[in-house]
Amino acid sequence: MSTTALAPQSTPVRQRVHASERIAHAALAGVALLLLAFLAAPLSTLLIKAVQDSGDRFVGLANFISYAQTPALMQSLWNSVWVSGVVTLVTVPAAFVFAYALTRSCMRLKGLARAITLVPLLAPSLLAAISLIYWFGNQGVLKGLMQALGIDQIYGAPGIVLAEIFSTFPHALMILVTALSASDARLYEAADALGTSAQRKFFTITLPGAKYGLISAALVVFTLVITDFGIPKVIGGNFNVLATDVFKLVIGQQDFNRGAVVALLLLAPAVLTFAVDHWVSRKQTAMLTARAVPYRPKKAPVFDALMSLYCVGVCVLILAMLGMALFASTATFWPYNLQPSLKHYVYGLLEAEVDVALINSLLMAGGAAVLGTLLVFVGAYLLEKTNGPRPLRSAVRLLAMLPMAVPGLVLGLAYIFFFNEPANPLNGLYHTLTLLTICTVVHFYTTGHLTAVTALKALDPEFEAVSASMKVPFYKTFWRVTLPICTPALVDIARYFFINAMTTISAVVFLYAPDTKVASIAILNLDEAGEMGAAAAMAILIAAVNAVATLLFMGLGWWVDRHTQAWKAP
Amino acid sequence: MVPYLRLEGIRKDFGSFTALKGIDLDIAQGEFVCFLGPSGCGKTTLLRVVAGLEVQTAGRIDLAGRDISALPPAERDYGIVFQSYALFPNLNVADNVAYGLVNRKVPKAQVQARVAELLAMVGLPGSEAKFPSQLSGGQQQRIALARALATAPGLLLLDEPLSALDAIVRVKLRSEIRSLQRKLGVTTIMVTHDQEEAFAVADRIVVMNQGCIEQVGTATQIYRDPATLFVAEFVGRINALPAMAHEGGLRVGTQILDCQHVSVHGHTSGRELRVYLRPEDVLARPIAPGDSNVFEGLIEKIEFMGPYCLVRVRADMLGAQALTVYLSLNYLAEAQLEVGSRLPLRLLPERMRVFG
């Protein structure tokens, strides 16, 4: 043994990077660059615009001050806040009861009830607004009833509130079902053993257990409403909200700087939601241990019947909304001639040229499904399973979570500011379908990312170590093991991108050119032109496309399961 | 002789926490070494440093005469088995075992033959077409072992390979791992927190605590002759008696112990010490007249363990401290001993260990 003592090393030992690892590092850098160019850079431009005047000179908070001094704009701010608040107060309890019925009662046909509540997600959110106009609008079926209840007209706050409740209900429900499913039966058994009343169990076990789900659902609903553009546009009438203000300021008045200020106001609740949600999900995971026993509801005839009744009621309301849009879209001339005809479909597709828009939508949705899934999965894989330089990984992790905190409207606006700048080398992308697709991928990036991360985290963390010990490069293990195991998650991510790309309005409304108009925007234009029937028809068409796509994706999922998940069968 | 694996001054910092505080260790070729210690002692970190899965903050690693300190895992030469098995769930047993062979462009027929050979070796011949989910935990770990050995690595690393298995499988598999290792002569390091496991398989045991090596030695050395207070308390069951150095001897309670075998000369009279004694080193029989270190104990508690009982006795002469001793079930019955009985006991002076 050598007698010389080891010299104290001042620099830490650095492991040599294996040749194959360099590929992973380069790929991670690539993902980081894409996210920088298409997320971080546009958002920074937006922030800068908010503190500049129209001549690009720095003016500090002048835009904010002038905004605060415009009574009409302040009115919109207040309108946005209270409408979002009311919707939150109605939707969250309503969804909670529904979720409670689904998870804690023995009512029948839970699958069907669940499926019906998910249907609104297939159509653009403004479908609810269109339906409401047919129900309660100037020529609405139930206008009299509504006026008897003291509401003068549906256009304005009442319409926005109702339509938003309808369109945010599925989102709140999904969160609350997850929260209520994550319950430990042993807590209830312990309570039973102590002779606890049902009411006390609800307030001491159920509600605290779902606390974080409730917080998260409330924040999500509030943010969805305050940043939604389609519904206030269609049914808002003269009732101004922040989202419509942004559009008017930027597209109507070309006042980019004040538009940026409003966008930042919209960003605030979303960022808050994001922060709280992040905090909540950390708390939530700690609550449920791996040894928890899932709760199984017991039969309780009266309770089950009440719950069934409630769910039937909600489902009927949802179907009434969808049904009315479907019915009106096939009526020859509302409300005078209700003979069924395909007139509106033909008009919409051919004369209003929605056929082109629909093809654009399909191209965009298909592109987002393929590119988005690829980018999201590769990005998540590189983050979770390879060890690139730490600063780079932190940057990608942050950028992957950021889109969750950025409303579509804000992202769309940021894209205009960034890509419409002639000095930008990427300026050529402006108004192209490629940019619309990229914008959509970025807009919905986080959910896809989280799905991919969850799938990847379920894999044994030592696969990569074992492979390295056998001198197998990481990409072979990615191809032979990681990818095949994760294909079901990939199908889920692709479906999510596709459906959202088909229905999204808020981000793309700023970015399209006449030849790259997508179907959801075309609906908005039809509505503006007074072609309500055609607008309803096209919204139904999108929902139908999405329904078919969902079935196809389910088929694909089944096929993938059979061909890549054979090992799961015992 | 040059050691097969040499660790020199291995230090690992995680932020402000130092997980390994300068580890020096030599392992000879063909040796089976266990890293033993409580959780958080750094044993797994040390294994991962050897594997290149963690990078040491400082220090040098030589494997088979080659400096591998800065080499990535793929350029070192080892097979590894994890507690979680880490079998590829979507590949069948044959593909799992052949995973490292296929990459080396070995001809197909040769791969098949090698897989069959390895499966026979780990006692699962003919299981090529099965998927991991169709196997029990013990079987999965055998496959993981076969996979790690497939490329005939010079070093085998086992990271708590048996911890996820139930007790009976664990005992069976550990003796199989040991005999397989003997047969192949592959240098092996196993991390474990189970001392019985370490005793059963290891040529040498490295007892670790708080990022340091406390003692390196055979099972008997570690058990009989613990080098530090930590080893004495961590390995096996032990009694600790407060004592005082007394004119070259020891005073415990009011008793002056005869302990000529134990070196207490370094300690000045009156200094407080601790005497360590294993339960089996306190004898109830045989006690001959004239034996030294004999005292009377009062039975406080009897804990049934099967063929023998753990008996807690209190002896006024030894001060306030109770002693735990092993007494056979038969003896307790013969002597009609129960809680409250009194019996004579003798401390074996040559087995006592004294720590300052």
C-alpha cells in the first residue's frame, strides 16, 4: 500500500461523460431550447410590453396606472372577478355532490353518469353559450320562464354564469373524484368501531380528506372562468370582462401595451392557482400511504336513491344543453320552421368555408397529438431517467410546469408580440398553421408532461443503472423497455392534445390568418355574423369529430395494450 | 498482494451533509464482503460510488489495477442486483438475462446456450419464456442475479438483494448466493442491514456508521471482539454495565471484578468506564466453588424465545443496572426458576470488553 497520504483534493471528482450520455445531454438541451423559444421568450416579451409605451420606450408602471384610471376597464375587472366567484361557488359544491355520488354511493350506472359529464369536454366551451341562447335568448324556448324568475335577459352575466358552470363542471368533477377516491377505508372502519355518526364521519374524515381537492377544484374553476374568451364573446352582450377586453384592446384598438397589462391581470389568478396547486399536490401525496385500503361503499337505499336522483338531474341538464344545440343545428329556420334539415351544416361547411377550417383543425390537432406527444415524452424521459447537467434539468422542469400557469389568451398574446416582430428570425412562422400547432402544444404541455412523468416514475428507477452496468446504452433501453411500457400513457397524452387542439379558442384566436383559420374560431365568426344555426352545427361537428377521435384513441389504446402489455397478464 | 478493489479516501457530500467521510478499504479477489450498518450509515452510497451511480466528492477507486474513479458505469466492470430486482417487466426471462449479451454482438445460438446455463445455475432451468410478473419474488431475484452474472463481470454488487423477500426464502437464497459466489469465485460486495445475513455469507464484514467504517473483520471478530462501542452495541445483544477503574481492576456496583484478561491499565483509578458483556457470557452453570465474579441475581422478567429464554436479572451487588442473560428452557424448568427466583450467576471475565 502506498504510504503517501492522499492530497486533499480541492476540486470534486467529476465522472467522465460516456459517449452515449452526450446524446442525452444534447437532446435535453434541444428540449430546453424549444421551450425557451416558444414559451419563455414570448412570455418575456409580454412582460416587457406591459412596461413600455407604443414606441417601445420604458415607462415603468404608467400602463398600469392608466389602466386603473379607465373606469370601463376597472368595471371589467370587477365583472370578471364576481362572475368567476359565483361560478366557483356553484360549480364546486355541485361537482362535489356528484363526485360523492360516484365514489361513495351504490347508485347504478355510474359509468354512464361519468361518461355524460365528460361530454362537454368534447365541444368548444362556447357550445354551452349557443345552447343557452336557444333556450333563453330573444327567441328562446324558455325565455318567458326566465323572465318570470326575474331575469330580464340571458345576454350578459346570467348567460356567462350558466354557460361557465356547464363547461367547468367536468373539470371540477375530475379533480374531486380523484380526491374522494383517494380515501382510506381503514379510517372509516376505525370510526365505525368507535360508534361515530355518519354526519361526524363526513365532517371529520371525508371533508378533511377532500380538502385539497376542493381547494384545487375551486382555483381551477375560477381560473378557467376568468380566462375564458369564447363564452363571454358569444353570450356576454354588453357585459365586459377581462378576456374580451384583451381582445378588443389588441385586435380592435391595436393597443398592445394596455393589452399586455390586462393579460398580466389574467396571469395573476392562474399563477396563484398554479402555486397553490403545487403546494396542495405535495400535501395530498403525503396523505395516502401505499398500504391504504380503498373505500367500498355499502348499500344504503335512501341515500343511494337521493344520489341517483341528483345525478340524473345533472345529467339531464347536461344533455339538455347538448341536445338543444343538436336540435337547433338541424332546425330549418329557428324558431319558425323546426323541420329537421342539414341546411346549417351544408351552409357552414360549404358557403362559410368551415370545411377548410375543419381540415386546418384536424391538421393542427393531429400535429399537436404527434409532435406534442413526442416532445412531451422525450422531455419527461430525459428529465426523469438521464442525468444531464443540473441547471439544465431545473430549467426544463420549470419550463415544463409553466404552461399550466399561463392562460391560453395570455399565451396567444405573448405569441403575437414575439412572432409578429419583424426582427425575430422566427417571424416567418407568424400566421402559419405550424405556429398554431406549436402554440397549442405549449398551451397544453404541462398536463401531458405530468402524465408522462407519472408513467415514468412508475418504472423501477434502477433500469438505467442496470443497463449501464451491462454496458447497454440508454437509448436501447429507452427503445426496448421504457417506450413499450409507457405506450398506454402515450396514447392518453396524444388523445388529450388532439381533443384540446380541436376545441381551443383562447390561444389561437390571436394567431390565425384567413387561410389558417381553425374550426373553433370559425364558429366564433359565424356567431358574430349572426349565423347561430351554422355556429351550433359546427360546434356539434367538432364534438362529433372528437367523439370519433376518442373512440379511435380507445381502439388504439386497446390495440397497444394487446401488443405491448402482454407481460401484464398473470 | 494487490487488492482487487481498492478504495482510498472516498468522501461523498450531498450538499452540506457528508454521507461518506473518507473511506479506505481493500477487497481481495474472490472475497465476499458485506457492508453492514443501520439505515443512513452510508453503506448503499458506498456501493453506488463503487458502481459509478453516485460520484464521490473525493477519493480514488481502483478495480483490477485500473483507476476507475472517474469512469462512467458503463466503462467499469461489474454486475449489480437491486432490492427491487429491476427486471424489465415487458421482456421475458430469456431476454432479461440476455440483455447485456445481445449488445455485445454474441451469436444468437451462443446467447441461448449461455442463458440456459445461467438459468440452470440459479436453479430456474426452462423458465426462458416466462415474464417477470409470473414469477415469485425469490424467483425474480434469481433471474436478476443470472442477468448480473451473464457477462461474467469481475465484480458483483448486491444492494440489499434479499430485503424484499420473506424470511424463509431469504435464508434459502442467501446460502445459494454464497455457494454460487464460491463456485464462480467472483468478488462480491453485498449491502445489508441484517447482521444475521452478513454473518451467514460474508468472508469479511465492514461495519459502517455515520459515513465511517467502524470495523472490518470476520463475523467472529466482529461479534467476539468489537473494535468500538458502536460495533459492540450494534452487533448482537449486549449488556452495558457502568463501571469504574479501580487499581488496575474494575468496580461494578459494590463488586470488584476479577478481570485480569481485560486491559484496563490505560485507565486511571476512579475513571468511569463501561463493561460490555453478551448475554451468553453470563453463565448460570457450571459454577464451581471458588469461582470468581459470581453474584446472586433476582429474576425480573422471562421472555420466551423457543429453546432458550431471555431472562432479565437484577443483582444488587452490580448496582442499579439489570442484566439480560440466556437461559435454556430446560434449565429454567429443572431449577424451577420463575420471576422472583434467585440464582447464582458468573460473569466470564475473558469475554468482557471495556470502553472508556
